[in-house]
Amino acid sequence: MSEVNRTLPQPTQLTEPYWNAANDERLVVQCCRACAHRQFFPRPFCLKCESDQIDWQEVSGRGTVYTFTINYRAPNAAMKERLPYAVALIDLEEGMRMMANIVNSDFADIAIGSAVKVVFEKISDHITLPQFELTS
Ligand SMILES: [Zn+2]
């Protein structure tokens, strides 16, 4: 079955650098030019000093599982073929928290605190999703 009906992220002017980097298999977050604060998800200004001078910076892609769940019921027909799948909040080494799927991993091995690293799942010609897999 094709995934043509899957809801895909729609890059905006604000988020386009994130999605372009993901297409190149790089994980990036915003970094404030004025105070070096890093943040995720993308915003038009720095949460720490309110500067609008924001750059993008590649991060390690390493992190730990803050929490997770295994989905056995799909929110829509397009996601049904992926069942079951793991959804997690990942704490990156650099301090930001992001939501992603944990892929390529035995669900029984996923635990709060598990070490993970980013992997990239190309889901369309224009969208690649940063996902995570267990590292141990
Ligand atoms: Zn700042």
C-alpha cells in the first residue's frame, strides 16, 4: 500500500532550514547569534534574549528517551500500515527535547533513559523525518 495519503509536514519559511537539513541527513536546531542559546522547535526569536538573529546549528543526534509509548491504534488510515510504532520524547545531548518515532529497535528494549541516535527516514521526495533508534 502506498503512503500517498499520509499527512506530511508542510515546511514554512521558519522551518524550511530544518527540513532542508533533514533531507541532507543532518539534524539542526536554532542557535541565537546574540547569546548562543539553542532551541527546538523553531521560533522567530530567541526564547532567552528575544533576539531575532537566529542561525541553525547541527547537533550530535545523540540523546536519551525521556518517555515513550507504543501505538497499536492508528490515528488515520495512512498510518495503519505502520502499526505498531513507538512514539517518544527524546532529550538531545545538547538539551533540547523533540518528539519522534523510535525505529529499527525491539520495543521490549525501549526504556526511559535508553540511549538513542538520530536516523533519517525519507518519506517523500521532499520530506525526510529525523527519527531515532536505540544505540545499545
Ligand atoms: Zn538569544
